[in-house]
Amino acid sequence: MLNITNNRIDHLLSLSKYKSNTVFTKKETYLVIRKIIAIVGIIVLIFLFLPWTQNVSGSGFVTTLKPYQRPQTIHTAIPGRIEKWYVQEGDFVKKGDTILYLSEIKEDYLDPNLIANTDSQVKAKENAANSYELKAKTLDLQINAIENEKQLKLKQAQNKLEQAHLKVKTETADLEAVKTQLTIAETQYNRTIALQKEGLKPMTAVEEKRIKWQEMQAKLVTQENKLLASQNDVLNATMEINRIQVEYNEKIAKANGDKQTALSSKFDTEAQVNKLKNQYTNYQIRSGLYYVTAPQDGYVNRALQSGLGETIKEGTSVVSIMPANFEIAVETYINPIDYPLIHKGEKIRVWFDGWPTIVFSGWPGISYGTFGGIIVAKENFISENGKYRILIAPDPNDKVWPKELSIGAGTHTMALLDTVPIWFEIWRTLNGFPPNFYKPTTSETKK
């Protein structure tokens, strides 16, 4: 007994039969135990004030830093029938190596001479387009010839019209001359009659003047008829010019219509040529898709299809390939409560499943088997497992990560935060409080 109370019970029962009473009744033993308890208490008290590094832990697996370096599946771009395999699981393939060969199953592409026949159609349509172009050029020449002929005809008709105008002027002058002669003849006739009445002229002179006067009258009528004929020639020449213009305009319009028809046929044929060229290119590309090739250097992990003669659909996964060259990284997941404490560019400790490791989460300096990493990305949207995804790359200033690591191996991570006393960390944990909000120095420096 510790003998710390006045209500003693040793007079009520015998304590000698209890071993503990025997131990504590001896003063030396009691002093030793008391010292041990005191020392332990002091040690625990000191321990509570020791520094403790807060951290955010997570678990994940080994992956690659870049998306194209991760394991991928190869799909078929076209439906077909598996005819031959060129690889087996575990083989190393280089970029462009053939993995398998497919044969065609669609009836639109079963013709073995499909590409050659399409090429012949393209050439035939190109020749037709060239023929239409030559026809259009020929019609251009024809239109130019018609234009030249029209100009010549118009010039000829205009010359004739000008001649008719000149003839009208000449006939008009002749008519005025005849009118003058008729006036003179009439005056001479009247003068001769007057002289004959006075006995100064014989009757024969009168008859002569009468005949001359009558001739001038007939000549006047003739000259008037000539003038009318010349004016009629002017009208005919004008009408001829109009007729030539109408006639050759009709010819030019017809030639232009034929030219536009030829050009329309040419453009339609060129459209058909482009369509056939598109088909020809598609057929060539499709023929190259019969051979499924490796997109990059890597190892064939698993054949997702098997057998020969098996029909597969478009976009079917054929094999899984692991790239040969990759930059290793770690993909880990943290709780949503710790998400604000993680920052891009912050350093983090990583250790791997199957790798010798001794980890003291609060004292990272005495841990063994951990490797340095840097956070390169963190998702802003929660994952299906209810946590946030973090991508970690190796720290170039820390020791190199093991080369023996394989993609998909399990990992554990620990992001170091503030340093606090152990009693504070115990109090925080018991109350369910998150770690202290933490901003790394690197972020402040960048800002």
C-alpha cells in the first residue's frame, strides 16, 4: 500500500498474503519504483515538448510523367478479319513495326483492283475536264473571229452608208443645177416668144427653146428620181448596219452560251475529279490501315484479341503496349481536408512498396528508404475514390529513384508541413482538427 490515507484497512484484513503489499512495504523497493515513475513522467513531459513535423500522407502508385509514356492500347481504325499475327506477348517492337494484318470485310472495298480502277476514273475525268477547257478556249477563238468579222462587216456597211450620203449630196447638187438650168431654159423660152411676137425671132427659135425647156423639165424629174434613189440607199445602208449588228450579236451570244455550257461542264467534271481523288486517297489510306503498327517503341504487354479469322469491329482494342522510354512519376491521392495544404512545386517524400523503408512521419530526418519528389500537378476536381489526385516527379536535387521500379507499383507519400510540439499534434489529432495552414517558401518567393 502507498499509505497515503488515514483510513487504513490493514486492521480489517491480512495484507501479508498479497505480493504487491510485500513489495511496497519494503522501503528500498518503493523508492526505486517511485524514481522510475518520476523518470518516466519527466521523459514523457519532455517528449511532449519535442518538435513534430506535421505532414499530409497519401497513397498511390507509380506512373509516368507524360501521358504518351503511359501504357496504352492499340485500336483498329477499320473493321476487318484477323489474317496474321506478327508479335507475341513480351516482344519488343519499334515504332512502325507491324503487329497484325487485317483483311477487308466490307463489300464496298472487296475489289482487289479498287485503287487502280479509281485511279483510271480520276484520269478519265481529268481528260474530260481538259476537253471541256479546250472547247471553251476554242469558243473564245470563235468569239474573237466573230467579233473581227462583225467589225469588218460594220466597217464595210458604214463605208457604204457614207458613200450613200455622199451620193445624196451629189444628187442634191445636180438637182439644184438642173433646177437652175430649167429656170434659165424657161426664161430663154419666154424671152424668145416675146421676141418672136415682135418679129425679131423666127418661129424655129421658139421651137428650139421650147424643146430645151421641156428637156430640162424631164431632166429635173430624172434628177429627183436619182435623189430619191440615193436617199433610199442611205436607208438601206443604215438598215444593213443594224442587221449586221443583230446577226453577229446573235452569233456571239450563241458562242458565249456554248462557252458557258462548256465551262459549267468543266467545273462539274472538276468537282467529280476532286471527289474521285478524295476517294482514291481514302482507299490508299485504308489499304495502309490493314496493317496495325506500333505507335512508338515499347513492349507488348498483352494481346487483347486472339485467333485467326476472327472478325473485329472498328476501334477494337488489339494489344496493350508499354513504352520503352518513359520518365517515372508517382500518382497519389490525398484527403479533401488536406487539399489546401498542398501546393505545386512543393517538395514531398516518397517510398515504394517492396523497397526497404523505415519511416518516422514526424521526424523525416531519421527516416530511411524515402526519396525526394516535387509536386508538378494537382487536380482541381475530386476523383471517384473521394480524394484529390496529385502528380509527383523525382526531385533532381535528391537521390535518384530506383531503376527497378515498375509502372503500377504501390507508393506512399508524405508532404512535410509546419513543425509543432508533440503535445499540440496529439491535441489536434484528438480534436480532429486539420494541420496548420501552410504556404511553402517557394510560393512566396515567386509571388
